[in-house]
Amino acid sequence: MRVERDSMGEMTVPDDALWGAQTERAVENFSISGIRFSRRFIMALGQVKRACALANMDLGVLDEPAGMPIVAACDEVIAGALDDHFPLDIFQTGSGTSTNMNANEVIARRAGQLAARSGNQLAIHPNDHVNMSQSSNDVIPTAIHVAATLAIRDDLLPALTSLGRRLREKSSVFDEIVKTGRTHLQDATPIRLGQEFGGYATQVEKATERAGRCIDVLAELALGGTAVGSGINCPVGFPGSAIVHLNEALRTAFREAGDHFEANAARDAAVEVSGELKTIAVSFSKIANDIRWLGSGPRAGLGELRLPAVQPGSSIMPGKVNPVMAEALIMVAAQVIGNDAAVTLGGLGSYFELNLMMPLIAHNLLQSVHILAGAVSAFDERCVAGLEADAERCGEFVERNLALATALAPAIGYDRAAEISKEAYRSGRTVREVASEWNVLPAPDLDRLLDPKRMTEPGLSG
């Protein structure tokens, strides 16, 4: 153990820990959940600290003998080499000050070690050097935006794009298969399986557009507002310079907030992005539920789709296979919807010049992106890629579909068509059989009107 000091006095810290007294106080204060900030967030925080050090050197307020070791230490934070030295719980001070100081202390101590290797014995201070021109109140919201942007760009968007492409391909493969449509869980007029899958593909393509919009929503950064948005202790030109360094390192298009008071005080952008993620989750819950229902069976269900068998489905029923990939995606959707509620409440935690629920927002927002990307990729590769259609079963259902009488209504009237449908249901026959027996139309006209594929396109039956 070693003794470290901060403005409140002395603290005993593990000798091999890079953190200092403020982090140690937070370790003792916030032993709550064991949930730490994610790797993505710590990496983003390292990127922000690195860009700030470079900007301070650009402006001549930080000397290179201190600045370059800080940059090198930040590179280790970014690479994940120092993750063990970020021990803090996400349930902590609402501004994230504990985690900002955790980063400042770790980077300062590690920078001092790196400087000493080259004979530089300069004392590098967590506040005076690493946190120069910054405050927790602009650093933490900046790190949230950076982390979420990278997660969406690098993980979620590729997963959505791949699944959308795969569903569009299935739409083409299944386009000649006519099946029964369903509304209210009851038989409805025919639809092509390709049309159904085309609807899923469009949902995913719209989800991709929503995720893309999130990147622009997150583009404004609070950096430069310092404590309350006024920019106190921040040199003129600092935020612009730091953001240039961020963009060069990350191939991003971040920009300085147009109003630093808004950027410090409210987390509206995070709430908006979480809402988009919730919408995406709702889309995927619908798609996954449809696919598992269409694959239900194999003997006593709908059975219009054959889902890939990826693992045994029961510990007691031999040979049972369950739609586990769809179930996993549905659970992820539920979690994302729950996370959105937490982020929404977090957004309500903005009072005067600061939001006081930023760690909660960071955790839930980043978890939503992370699990959505993972579940979508798994569903794409281990379910949708191997989907097959049972065209024969689809055809059998269509022929016995009572809603085929809909096509007769323009020719013989709604009431007469309803009588045919009711008689078909009562007698266990098809609409075609009853209509033919009742001789409501000449056989060629009946065949034309009751062609299921023709019913899948717009137009009057005439």
C-alpha cells in the first residue's frame, strides 16, 4: 500500500494501482453494483484526454515534456492496456466526476512512469496537466457522444446493413411462393412470402437510416464548456483544436457545440438517440416474432418456414428444436426498450447547468448499441441465412383460405361472397368448391378471380 493525497487529505491506495486518492475515495463510496464503464467508454475517454493534451500543446499552455508522456499514457488507455485501473461503479456522482478523476489520476501516474524512463522526472499532476482546459462537466458528455458514435458506426450499422441485405435476398428467393396473409391472427387475403420478407427488409433498411441519423445527432460536443458552459479556464481555440485531433484520430465529423450552456446542461441528444434505438428494437421484435411463428411446428404449427437447427431445444424432449436465435433477439429488444426508459429518466436529471445522471445514461445507451449489434449479427448469420420455405405447406393453406372469397365480392357482392365463405367453413370445403357448386360465375371467371397469385397485386377483380 502507499499513501496518496488530494484536497481532502490522505488515502491509502494499493501500491500497484495507477489511480490516486480521489479514485480510492470513490471505490469506497460507491461499492454498489459491480458494473463498470464499458471498454468502449474508457477508450473514448482516453481519446478525449489525448485530444485535449494535443490541443493544449498546440496552444502553448502545456509543455511537451509533460504533454507527450500524457499522450503516450492516453494511447495505452485507448488500447485497453490500463483497463484494470478503472475500477469505479457506474452508480456514482451524477456528473461522472469520479471517473473523470480516475482517468486523470491513471494517466498522470502512468505518464510520470513513462517520462521517468527517459530521464524526465517532471511531476505530472492529474488536475493541473491531464485535466487542463477541461471539466468533468464537458469531458463526460463528450466521451458519451464519442463512444456512442463509434459503437453505432463500427458495430451497429454494419450489422444492420448485412441483415437488410440478407432479408432482401430472401425476399427475392421467396417471391414466387404464395401464402396466406394474416391479420388479427386470423386468415387474410393471400400474400407472397417474398412480399412479407420485403417488408422485413424495408424495416431493417429504415432502422439503418435511423442509426445513421444518430451519428449526426451526436456530432456536437460539449468540450470547451468546462464547469457550467461558460468556458472558464479554457483557452480560446481549445475546443476547436481538440476536436480536430479527435476527428483525425477517429475519422469522424464531430463539431463544437453551438451553445455550450445547452451542451453542458442537457442530455437531449442521448435521449433522442436512445429513442431511435428503441424504435429499432421494436422493429426487430416484430421481425423475430413473425419468423419464429412462421416456423412454428414442425407438425402442429404454421410450418411455412424451416428455421436452422442450431442447438437441441429441450432437456427432456428428444429431437425438439426451438427458435432460439429469434428468442435471443426478442430479449435484447426488451432490454433496449428498458434501457431507453432509464435513459429517458436520466435525461430528466438535468438541473440548471448540469445533468446529474450521466454515468447511467452512458451505461444504458452504450449497452443498447452493443447488444443490438451483437444480436442482429447472430440472428443474421445463424437464423436468417439458413431460412428455407415450405412452399407446399404455404400452398395448402392458401387453397383452404376462406378469405379468398374477398376476390369474389366485386363481381357477386359482399353479402353473397360472405355466404360462400360461411358455407365453406361450415362444410369443411374450399371457397372454390362452394362457389363452383353454387354456380355463381362461369368457370373461367371463377378460376381467374380465385387465382391466389393475382390476389397479391393491386387492382380490381372486375
